[in-house]
Amino acid sequence: MTVIDFPAPTTPTHPTSATARSRHRGSPPTVTLRELGHGETAVLDAVFAGLSAHSRYLRFHGATPRMTGAVRRKLAAVDGRRHLAVAAFAPDGTPVGIARLMSTGLREVELAIEVVDAWQGRGVGRRLLTAVASRGRAQGYSRLVADVLAENVGVRVLVASVLPVIAVETAGHVVTLTAALRPATPLAAVA
Ligand SMILES: CC(C)(COP(=O)(O)OP(=O)(O)OC[C@H]1O[C@@H](n2cnc3c(N)ncnc32)[C@H](O)[C@@H]1OP(=O)(O)O)[C@@H](O)C(=O)NCCC(=O)NCCS
């Protein structure tokens, strides 16, 4: 199992507002991140159980009182290349969040991320996104796409605070964010 050594952030990488700051609940907790292996359904189940109905709605884009068998199998089918997932664990080992990338093309991956409600607003989402983006980069992906509900300000701010967003498209109530995983190649280097 790959343990990802990723330091806790010390300074925010985006302009903070009074509202965003007020989300923090005390000092940053210590969570451990590691890459999920194939078939770790217990981790999926624990994180799903810790999501409120509203968080499930935001994550799955609809009321999701339970994970169907098909969805559970799909989410557990990580392979470390075309489907990567990083999970966060509380000091007592309880799973508290997962960020995953699923390949949608040679260079493009789609993001899904969730943090259990009790741990939201403590920097776990930022650490998960940074870690999974780093894994995606290492696998050669250059673009990350996230389809998010327009009302989901939290994930929109999160993505933009971690990665350079290069396109935003809105179709109905879904906003598609495209972010760069690699810096653009300087023109001088390709001339
Ligand atoms: C979106 C989500 C993953 C964020 O995780 P989190 O651990 O709460 O996020 P963090 O504490 O790491 O926040 C990192 C930054 O994101 C932004 N952010 C996160 N949630 C926010 C919110 N509700 N409002 C405004 N900004 C928010 C802030 O910039 C924050 O930094 P700051 O607190 O230093 O200002 C989490 O709220 C969640 O799981 N939501 C339900 C599922 C979901 O919406 N998934 C995304 C769809 S795929």
C-alpha cells in the first residue's frame, strides 16, 4: 500500500474570506493519506456512512440514500493507473475522505471527492485533492475535469485554490471545471 507523505498546508493558496475562515474548527487535525487499493469496500462504506444526505446529494448529483452494488463495485475498482483514489484516515484509523481520478481520455481525468461531514472545513479536502492531483500528474495526465453542481460553491473554491482552472462551462445546473495538472509548456521551449 502506498503511503503518501504530504505535509499539511501552512498558508492558504487563495484569498481567504471571513466566511471561509469561519469554516475552520480549531487547529488542523492530523490525518493520514494513503492510496486506496483494489476492492477496499470497507473504506468506501465508512466514508459514505459519514456523509449527510446533503453531502451525498452534492457528491452524486441526486438523492443517494445508499450506494447501489454497481456503484460500489465501480468505486472499488481502482487500478492505480486509469482509476486512482487516495483516502484520508483519522488518527484512530477511521476513513474520513476519498478523492479519486478516473481517466476519460489519454491525458484527462475526472475528479470525484468527498469528506465526511464531521471532518469538513478542516483542510482534509485540500490535502486529498493535492495528493490525488500529484498522483494523476505522475501517471502522465495533464488535465483534470470536475462536473459539479452549480450550487456547490465549496468544491468550486477548493479546486480553484489548488489547481489553475483553465475553463468553466455551465450546462443547466452542472458546472464543468477544467484544471491544468501540468504547467503550460513555455512557447520558447517548443520553438
Ligand atoms: C467539497 C469538500 C470535498 C471539501 O472538503 P473539505 O475538507 O471541507 O475542504 P477543506 O477544509 O480542505 O477546504 C479547502 C478550501 O476549499 C474551500 N472550501 C471548501 N468548502 C467550502 C465551502 N463550503 N465554502 C467556501 N469555500 C469552501 C476553501 O477555500 C477552503 O479553504 P479555507 O478553509 O482555508 O478557506 C467537502 O465539503 C465535501 O465532501 N462535500 C460533499 C461532497 C461534494 O460536494 N463533493 C464534490 C463533488 S464531486
